Amino acid sequence: MIKKKKVNMKVQWAKCIVVSLLYLLFLYWVESWWGLIVLPFIYDAYISQKIKWQWWKDAEGPTRFVMSWVDALVFALVAVYFINLFFFQNYVIPSSSLEKSLLTGDYLCVSKVSYGPRIPQTPLTMPLTQHTLPVLGCKSYIEWPQWEYRRVKGLGKIELNDIVVFNYPAGDTIVSEPQWQAADFYQMAYSFGRQLINDNLEETTDDAAALRGIYEKYYMEGRKYISQNPNTYGHIMTRPVDRRENYVKRCVGLPGQTLEIRDRIIYLDGKANKEPENVQYTYYIKLKAHIPTEMMYELGISMEDITQLNQFGCMPLTKHAAKVLKDSKDIVDEIRLNTNAPTGDLYPLNAKTGWTRDNYGPIWIPAKGKSIDLDINNIAVYERPIRTYEGNDLKITPEGKILINGKEAKKYTFKMDYYWMMGDNRHNSADSRYWGFVPEDHIVGKPLFIWWSSDPDRRGFSGIRWNRLFTWVDNIK
């Protein structure tokens, strides 16, 4: 017979008071007093013990063994889920869009408290998953209920040139086939529609109202084509804000600022913004000989970069790397900056702007409580924030009148702050130039430091980037 240990009630009361106070502080922080219903259970766990929380400890044989592991596993999952939700989250850099500031294979510790954690908008979700269950490939969340956006007070706000993790804005609509999910659905629809119609109709007119109708026709034809080919693309699906893919970029434009890109340089309210030290652009290169492995490693040139060079004759380089290669006359025959920047496929997709990735804007970034005059010439830029992010019914008549929630609107006041995000690998980054503003309700957190880094081009210990371990992201400028 198992003897029960005598419980020291003074110790139990001390534990109960400490846990209750910490829990009350947490409720005060998140401003949600519904959690008070948990206090009686905390009291019972430490003092009254009416509920047999660990009944399995009195059992014998395999039941006790199995339940001890189940108890430990459930506690670990709940603890990790709680920490991920409100405090810190792991994030791995999957692509080269921020190179050479953050590298493919960098693992980041992302702080939720820096900008304030979001209260879950999709609360019923499998812990430690973003949107899809491993192996099964189905949704890892239930879309009902959907709570309104609310953010807990954080330690600060997003500052210019911060590196930020956020939910992919254009990820609200996707297709179910995995090989197509990474593609921008809207880019796909417009592109397919233009091909199906087999004519660049927008080139025949500069009338804004007529152009809108043409682009709408492109989109509807492209969407119809995708939906009619489920064997290739799967089914068209939508995702809630907090279940969309996580992206990481640099914030180069704040709410209320007017952003313009002139010859690759970003200007904010007419003043040039300082470029990151490791900013990259693509260069056309003609080689006399292979670039030595040691030089590739020193200049941060990856096998992905070499593949791009072999396929397209150009690859991304920092200014320093470009200079070193230019001075290596025995290796490089010719090197020049890639100034080829075609129009099209840029945000907004349903307008004829003439903007390119290197010469873009000017564009005003919406700010909470600030208003903008609306007309047929600028509605394409702001209709997605108004309709999709802020939940309004927006329609435009054939005559060019703008209707918001059934009423003609010549002005709109924004409900949220918005940000402009771009990668440091400027010619190889799908960013705000392609899908527009990032609303504040999409912000996930701020990367603090790199806790692990492995080079995908190297194996074993040689692939570990020891010099990057525990590097503070704020020091990467």
C-alpha cells in the first residue's frame, strides 16, 4: 500500500498565492478578465484538492507509467504553446530574400512582446503548427470561432529599418495543391487571365475607369481557369490572418510616410533612407574561370547564386562582393549592374502605373486615424486595405464612383496602421512592391538573435556558421 505524504499547508498556501498573483498579472496584461474562472481551479489544485488532478498516481502497473508520460507531454505542449503564443517563437529563414543580412538556414528567436503579442484570432488550432498538420496535410485549425483583432501592449513599436516577422498579406487566398501554395494567387490569376484573353488590352487605353474593367476581366478569367483545373491547382481556399505563412523582411516605410524608390534608393517624405550594409542587387557577370570555393565562402556567394548565374547570366551581390569580383581580372571578364526592370506584376496589380522594382511610387502608407482623398486614379492602391484588411464592402461603378458600404465615398479614414516591408536582396525579394502594405494585425514579432545557423551548401560541422550563433539581429544593419 502506497503511503501518502503529509502535505505542508503553509507551503501549499504560499504556492497558491504566488501562482494566483502571477496569473492575475497575466490577465491584467492581456486585459481579459474572463480568465478569472480559472482561479477556483488553482485554489483546488493547491488547497482544497477536491478534483483528483493526478488520479493516476494511485494506480498501479502500466496505467501509472503511461499516464505519467501523458501528463508530462500535455504539460510540455501547453507550456510551449503558451510561450509561443505570448512570448517567443522560433523562426527559420527559408529563402534568400534578406541576404546577406539574414541567411538561408538562420534560426531566429522571435520576440512577441517587443511589439505586443496578438490575442489569438483563430483560437482552435493544433499547438506548434502554423496552418497544416504534418503527414496528414490537412488544416491544423478550425476557422470558427474567429475573434476580432486585439494586440496586448508591448515593449515598443516598429521602428524604421527593423527586421520584422509578419503574416504574408497576400496569403489570404491560396490553392490546395502544395506545389502551387507558395505562389501569389493574385499574380497567378491576373497572369492566367491575360494569357487566356491573349491580348494586352490595358495598353489600348489610359482611362482609369476603363483600365479597371480590363484588369477585373483578367482577374475573373484567371480565377475561373484556376477553379476549373483542380487536378493541377487543387481547390481555392482562404486562410485567417494568423494562420497565413510567416514572412520576415525589413520595415522600410512607417505609417503616414510617403515612400518612393528612385534608381533603387528608397526615399521617405523626400529624404533618402540609409541602405543596409549588406544590401544586394543583381549583376550581369561573364566569367573567365570558375569562382574559387574559398572566394565564394568569403563573399557569401551560395550555390543558389551560382545556379542563378548559370541560368540567367546574373546573380545577387553586395557592393563589396561586386568590387572584389571586378578587381579579379583573372576570373571575371565583365560585371555590370542589372538595370533591367520591366513594368507589370507589381502592386497594385489592377492599375497601370509604369512603376518598376527600381523606380516605384510615390505611395502614401496608411496610418490609423488618418484620412485620404479617394478617386478612380488612386483607389487601386487603397482598395485592398479598405476592403480586405478593414472589412468594408467596396464597389466601383462603371462611371468610376466609389461606394463604401453602399454610400459614395470621396474620403476614407483608416482603422489600422500599415507598414512597407522589403528584403535586403532587393532584386530577389517578393515584398511590398509586389503585394502591398502589411497591416498591423499581421505583425507577429521582432527577431532578437540567431540561435543557430547552418549553411545548406555544406554538411556536418563545416556547415555550421559558428560566427553567427547568438548574433543579435539589431546589430545586423
